Amino acid sequence: MGLFQGGSMYSILIADDEKYVRQDIIRSVNWTDHGYFIVGEASNGAQALEKIKELQPDVLITDIRMPLTDGLSLIERALKLQPNLHSVIVSGYEDFHYAREAIRLNVLDYLTKPIDETSILSMLKKLTTALEGDNHNRTSAPAFSMPNKEGSFSAGSTAAAGGNLHYAVISLYFASCFLQKTRKYTENLFASWLSHAVHSHSDFIDDPCFGTQFCYMNPTLMQITVYAGHLTKDHLQHLLKYLQEQLSLCGFPAPAAALTPPFPDKARLSTLQTSCLQLLNSRLLFESDLIWYRLIPPQKEAFVSEITELMEQFRKNISIRHFENTEYYLNQMLKSDNKEAFTPELLEYVICEISNTLRKICLCYQLTINQNIFKEPLTPFYLMAFSELEALRKDLLKRCKAVFSFVNAADSIDVITLIKQYIQKNYEQDITLVSIASEFFFNPSYLSHMFKQQTGGNLSSYIEEIRIKEALKLFRTQKLSIGKVARMVGYNDPNYFSKIFRKRTGFSPAAYTKQDGGNDDVQ
């Protein structure tokens, strides 16, 4: 996404009980460059609700697990206050069983910890699509009306019809690049074709209000908004057929198309522009490359449960490095028989989870692998390139196999050193054997055994050692309360911290702080 070129700025409220996560999100990108600004922060769900009432943000980014009100309950209550609010979830992989509820609440995107610039930019693209009809209001694409008698184009005007216009949206996806010389030239070419199509249809000849507006989104994707005083579904089919004929004469195959029936309410335009793109992006779920807009039935609970269980097994088998089983569960999720059961939202969610799992493996093991393997499926129109579910399955399976082969070949990686580095960077968080095992895709029992075999010590004991060493440094260099130091090194309970501190140093924290330096030996 390029620098923001003007128009509306959109406000974001961030809700997460961990301050460092909020800071990671805020610092990840220059928000104003992309048309957004952070309007506020909240450390729990109740506080977030109050700020939503007060600040009325356009977007809510929230953690799933928070005190007082969890993220999904927050979204549900926030939507009652502000129905047009867009929501994004921040979660860990252990939160996947919340997927069903998140889908019901139309959560726009899922950010997985740790937050990075790539995931934020991907989220912003989706947000902009939802908020502005996929950047339609941020492009400089001109509007064209029918050519005048001299053959030149003039800007289309809605005023001429006194507001009594009907609108329709046509989204076109070209299997190969369709950029003729320049963007401007391409738009003029399409405008010319449409004007000829209008002249060839008797119903259109006496409609002076006919006009089109183009949004050229990338070399394979274009959106056309059509408006006229009188507009029917038959008119749209005629226009589309004429476009396909002209493209065929130029040697191009017919594009996939998603379009709306005519509608009179201009206020729905932005929403339907977005909906058309979403339908086109999920074209592999439909029987034809000509998709008329319609409401998608709600996802069946039984199928969501089935996909949820398969995804959990997919991740579980990665954690114990049974990669063949992992491939089996991916194949079961995306088998062709599931085509009719998927909704676009659930399919995008599955892709997001698989891609983020691959990303996490690569980051954990510092694999020198082409990052497009896991980044490409997270781009806004990745799905659009596939006309069949089977083709999508093969593509994702290929990506999984590439990552798994790198992991299998990475025997030289010193995993224990990576884990120690992870603990040293994250000791202030609520890390445990189980959470670290999940982070590095190990079975907890196996990780515990491997750590003890290579270090001679216990992993939980090592976490304690690092935390108490850091506590000693804080007591020596800063005048802080015992409770404050406890929280800064990962202990929410000061009494438990004192117990571990005494076990490790032979002193209570209170006794240590009264000494001049004390004994820094940690047992």
C-alpha cells in the first residue's frame, strides 16, 4: 500500500491488556501514511467499551483474552453501540477454537502474535477495502459519460438525473495482465467499448444520464460502476457480453466477473463495491465465472466444527513434527467435496491460519527461505487466481512441503540456544513450558526431555533463574516496590515471587533490598 493521498482519515482504537502488544501495534507502521490514526488505547474490555462510546472509532483492534470483558464479547457489545464498526482480532494460536464466534461476528482480520509490519500492512489493505470500497474513493480514476457528438468524453454527472439514478457494480478479474500501454489508456479503451455497447442497445439511446466510473486496482483487476436513469439486469448482461467480445478480438480470454443487479440507493454503493470484490475473490466456490451478487447463507455450525477440529489436528501434528499427518489434515480441509460447504469468510480464515503457521515456523527457526511462501496467501487477492478448490489445495500443500523440507534439513539449528534467547527476551511475559513448546512447535514432554538432556537442567528452572537475575538487577539499579519488580519479571503474584526469590538467593526480597548490594548468586 502506498502513501496516503488524501481523503478521509480513519480512526483506530487498540484494546489489549498487555502494554507491549499495544506498543508493538502502534510502532509497527506510520499509520498516517496509510490514511489511519490511533485515536486511543484500552487495557481491558470494559475500558474499551467506554472509549468506543466516547471516541466512536472506525476500527477496533482487540485481543481475544482480556480481563473484565473478553475480545469477542467486546466486539458483540461494541456492534450494538456502533453497527458499522470494523473489528480485528489479535490472538495466539491457542485461541483457534474461538473461530466460530469470530466468523459469526464478521471479524475482518486476525493478527497473530508477535505482531509485525507485514501482518499490519495486510490488515490495512483489508480495512481500506471495507471502509472505502477497496480504495475506490482514493483513486484518481475519472468518471466517463457517453461520448458527445464530437466523440470526446465528458465527466458523468449525477445531477442531470435529479438524483433518480440506478447503479450497478461490475468487478472484472483477468487471468493474465491486462494493462494496455497506460492505466489512462486502458480506462479510455473500456469507456469507448461501453459507449459503443450503449449505442447498440435501443433502450440506452435516450438515456442521457448513462455514465461509468473506473477503478483500476492492479494489472489483473478492474471495477466499473455503471449508472443510468433506467438500468436493468438485461442492460448489464448486454454490456458485459460486448466487453467480452471486444476482449476476444484483442486476443484476451473472457474475464471472471462479479456484478450486482441495479439498485437505486447510492448509499449502498461503497458496500456493494466491496461485496463484489469479495465474491470475485472467492470465485472458486461458485459454479460459473459470472457471479451475480447475492447474500451468502450463514455458515453451518457442523461444518465449522469439522474445519476447526481439522485445523487443530493440523497444528498439533506440526507441533510433534508429524508432517505427513499434517499434509493429510490440510487435504481433508480443502478437499473438493467441501466446496459447497465453505463460505468466503471461513475459507479465508483457513488460508490465514495455514499461512501464519508457516510464517511462525520460519521465524522461530530463522529459516533462510523465500518469505513469499507464507506472505503471498495473506495478500488481499491471492484467492482470486484460483478457479477450483483443488488448485488452491495444491498451492498451499506445495508451500507447506517447502517449509517442512527446510525444517527437516535444519538439523544444524541449535534449537536450545534459540529457546534460551526467546526466554531472555520474553521473561516478563507469562511464559511456561507449554507456551514455549507451542511457540517452537514441540510436544511439551519432548521439549522438556530435550532441554534437560542438552543442558542438564530443567526448563522451568531456567525461566526462574533468568527472572530472578533480572529482579536482582532491578533491585540494585532502581528503587522499586517488590510488587512492581515482580510484575516486571513475569510474576503477577508478589507472594509467589518472594517465595521463588528466597529459594534462589537465600534472602527475601525485603531483606535483600536492605543490604548494600547483597549476594547476587542465583541458585
